[in-house]
Amino acid sequence: MNIGVVVNVIKSPKAMSNYSSFYTHIFSNGGFVFSKKEKKKLREFYYVVKSLPPSKRVNLAILGKFQFLMDELDFESAKKRSKGKFSKPVSKNKKPTRKKSKKLQKPTIQEIIQSQKNLPTIGMGLKSVITVPKVRLEDVVIDAHTKQKKSQDKHILYVAGWSLNDSEDDGLRLSD
């Protein structure tokens, strides 16, 4: 461990804001899992440094304590513990993983047309279910809203120049 890194961490107010920030700045290069005793010693060192004013944090006594602490830490076993801690646990009751489903292919136009040919449609021989009731002329009540504005002729419309009177030829005659 480089002593310059430790001095920068101790000087930095951001790194010394809390214990976890201090720990991650000091041991940023590798994942170490220390024993409970080692963690306790690291935390005690942090609180000793934190209790000092920022101007007196970097001195030979503090750096000596840190060097002594680093000599006591067992980095090899901490590295082994980190491999076991961060690897995926193998359990007997492991749930089966879901297989990724394949994406469905879009049907072609010919398949869509073929599938729709078999469906019943209105107008192709089917009878409508809706029945419209018949209304008699006598049943209709005529009031201000239903009264016609113009009187409607009940005569058939004829084409101009033609008549329905019987004539010598086949019943139709041009009128003058």
C-alpha cells in the first residue's frame, strides 16, 4: 500500500466523512473481506484520525499507527474470503431458470387471408340478429316536432316527356 494514497485519504474531507467512505478509498484496488477483529481495528483507527482536527491528522504518529495496522492485517485470507463471499452460492434448492422464449414470427399475408376465410361474416349468407320493429301509420303521433313542413306529394316521379297513359305502341308515348 502506497503511503501517499493514505495521506491523501486522511487529508480529504470527503473520504473522511464516514467510515465506509474511508474504507472504500483505502482499499479501492481490491475486494477484501477482513475478519471481525481486523474490521474493529480499522474502525478504531478511523475514529482516532477523525477525532483529530484536520490540520493535525497527518503526522508521524498516525502514519506509524497505520503502518502497524497494515502489518497486522492478513490480506491473503481476506482475499480468499472475498472470493467466497462474492461468488454465487450453490444451493440444493436452486430454482430452475426460465428459458428465453423465442420471438414469435409475424404471420404472412397469405396466412392471414386463409385464417379470415374461415370466419363467418355478415353479408355472406348470414342473417342479421337485429330485428327492426314495424311501425304502423296509425301508431305514429304527429306533434310540432314530427309535423312535416311541406306537404309531400304521394305521386310517383316521372321522367320529363313520358306518360303512363296507354298509347297505340307498347304503352309509352312521348308528350309534346
